[in-house]
Amino acid sequence: MRKTTAVLFFTSLLLPASLATAAGASAASLPGEVPAAGACADASGVTVVVDLTDLGGDVVVSCADGDPATGRQALVDAGFTVADSTPGMICAINAAPDPCPETFDGSYWSYWSAEADADWTAYAVGAGSSDPVPGAFEGWRYNDGSTGPGLAPAALEAADPAAGAATETAAPAAPVAADPSDESGSSSWATVAGLGVLAVLLASVLVMVRRRRAAGQPDDDGRG
């Protein structure tokens, strides 16, 4: 009986730990994403929308409080990190793409603006020369420049502030770079396999205990 109890005890300890590991693996960040912050409330600042869908991520939203002097400053104040290929030319936002392209391949961080109830409009000037207005929206998308961010400002305006925007959002934090060697997928499968083994072990122990009791056999320590 003591051996059976010990196996059940240690199995009960291992199962919650394995479940926690699986949950952590499934919550791994996508390329370029950082923790949530959300859009600005009313005209308290400039809402920055970064569309990472062309790089395998989501649409990321954050707020640059106050009145940023330029679009580049709004991007930084909203918690995003930027990297330049040449002075003033942004080639990566939150380390995406990683690494920065050494030659132009047709895609770049296109820069957009919009009012709360309007569509995205491509900027005619660079982010270092623009002057965003509090209450307005700044948009970025890594593509050929033909399409603005996939999340319209009107969708953010319609979202319930208490529930948060229906998208991933951004806040000041260390960037998460895309890593081609990431093995989180294989780790998740290994965790699932481990959970299966533990479940089979627990089921086997329970069946053994029931059979012994049904047959009237003594347990491992010799007592009935």
C-alpha cells in the first residue's frame, strides 16, 4: 500500500508542473511583439499601430502620451524600438525583420496616418519630419507600401476600453526578435508526450489497486 500511495503522490506532483510547462510554451511571443498597453484614451496622445502580419506576427497597438514632436518620436514613446539601415531610415521595428535587410527586396516599413473616423493615408514625408497631432493615429506596416495597417482606427474607436482592443498591443519592454532556430514547437510536442506518459502511469496504478482489492490480495507492504 505504501508503494502504491507513493507512486500516486509523485504522479500528482508531476502533472501540475507539466501542465504549467505546456501553458508557458503555448504563450511564446510571436516575432516583434511585446506586452500589452493599448490605444490612447480620447486625445491624450498619439495611437501607434504597427502591423506585423507580413512578418508572422499580429497588429500591435500602443499609445504615445502627450504631443510627440515627430512620428519617429511617437513610435519610440509608444514603447517600440527602432533600428536604422542608414541614418533616418527605419529598417526594423522591435527587431522585425531580423536581421535588417542589407539590400532592398521590395518590402519596407511603410508609414501611414489617419484620423479617428478615416482610412489610412500614406505619409508624403518621413517619420523624422512628420508632426502627429494628439488624438490622431500613426500606422506602420512592413510591405510594398500599397496597403496600410490591417486594423482601421474606427475599429479601435469602437472597441470597449474596459475590455481592451481586439488585437495584440504594445508597451515599453525589451523587443522579442524572430529566431529561425527557435524550437518552441518541438518543446510543446515533448511536453504533450510527457503528459501522455504520466496519464498512462496514473491509470495503470489505479487499475492495479482495483484488481488487488477485487481479488482480496494484500498490498505491497503485506497488509490487506
